[in-house]
Amino acid sequence: MMARTYMTVARICVIPSHALLSLLTMPSRHATPEPRTVAQALGRLRVALDDTYTRTSRALGLTAQQAELLCAAMRPAAIGDLADLLRCDRSNVSRLVDRAASRGLLHRRGEEADGRVTVIELTAEGQRLAERFIKTLESQLQPLLAGWSGKRQHAAIETLTTLADALEDTTAPATPATRRHATSGRALAAP
């Protein structure tokens, strides 16, 4: 099975980076002027992502926030780690987890090494919905991606990753251990 590259973007749902990149060139349903700057193009992308996430999550009976939580929790994680990933306050994530748990989409357990830490794990239904959410996003983009060469997709992935890294660097102070290489996404070693 082929490994997939994932990237966190905008509202921090983890979606396949090849699915995200094609949103830059998808035609808009609204009569909006063509972006003339990178910032305008990113703004248009953000709106397209919000709209796509909302429509896709609603079709699965979820809110966009619930879909993002399920995607973020595809690997067991502590609530604090999910809050960091989702760029949300820990109490907001905790309430979101409570609502998802009441729907049977995930459950909480104590961490083996430290029972004071609560780890979130998806149930089989939560995993199924997260995977369907991602597959639905991918299927919406497949017609466009079918016309893109591998080289064009790779170039778009590199550009989007560089932009995401730069934006993340402006929102959190970088330390030598956490600074990311612009094209690889790997943390750079301290000098």
C-alpha cells in the first residue's frame, strides 16, 4: 500500500496534501475576481477549504469541527496534543471530545505511562467517519488531479508546504529544535 503524505492546513484538519493542492485552481461558484497576490490566493483557498469541509462534514452528519477532531485523532493522542494540533484552547477541545464521545465516535482512556493524562482514541465508527471524510475530499478533487502530472503535483505540494511552514513560523516562536526546513518539513538540527 502506498504511503500518503498528509499536511495540516487552515482549520487544521489533516487531509492529504495532494487533495489540498488542487483547491488552488478549482473554479469558484461565485463571481470573484482573480487573486493578484499570494495573500489573496490564500484567502480564496481558505474560503474554499471552509466551504468544502462544511459541505463534506454535513454530508456525513458531522460538524466541520467534529470532522477535524476525528481526523486529528486518527492516532491516539492526549487532549493537550489535540488542542495544539487543532490550534484550539484545551477546554474547547475537551467539550468537542465530550460531544463526539456521546455520539460513540471516540473514547477516553488513561495514558499507560501517566494515568493523569487522558488519551483520546477513535471508535470503529469514528475511524470509519474520519476515513470517509478524507476519501470524500479526495474524490471531489480527483477529476482535477487526473489532469495534473506528478511533477505539477509535487511542485504544488512543495509550494503549499513552504507557505504553511512560513505561516506557522510567524505564529509561534521558532527554536532551533522546532524550525522546519522549507522544502522537506523536517525539523532542523540545532547549529
